[in-house]
Amino acid sequence: LPQMGVKTAFRASATSPGDQAPAAPRRWVQAAAVQTLQGRSLAWLVRDGRAERRSVQTGTRQGSEIEIVGGLSPGDRVIMTPPSELSEGTRVQEKQ
């Protein structure tokens, strides 16, 4: 579908002096990629060339990005601007 992009950013969390190990990377997406439906936060992913809706837990918002604290795994490809007509299983083509 036109106007869809896929991007997930991973940022390292800051650590304080004396911390034993660095914190896990933080996952960030464009806030437009997260939709709210009946009080739940949802993101659309691309899996095997098709759209898949996933429940996510959000954290901090910074500007146009929002932190995803749960529901995504490394390597998940998030649809950044999902069109309103997108539905589960719709064939999608990723922009490179």
C-alpha cells in the first residue's frame, strides 16, 4: 500500500556510574505507528509480506517518537503510517 514505511529504532539507555551492566536497548517508533483501540495500544507489523496487528505497551514519548516497552521483538518490522483501511492479513510491500 502506498505511504507505508517500515522502521524501528533501537537506542541504548543511559547508565549511571557504578551500574553493573548497561541497560537493554530501548525501542522507538514514530508515534503515528501506534494506534489506540478500546484502550489498547496497537502496532501493525509486516510478517511474511502480510500485515499483522500486535498489542504493544508504550512508554515515554519524545517529540514525534514513542518508546515501545513491550510487545515487539528485535527484528520486528513496524508499519510507520498504517492506512485506516489496513486489515489483518493484507498483503503489503515494504519500501526500501
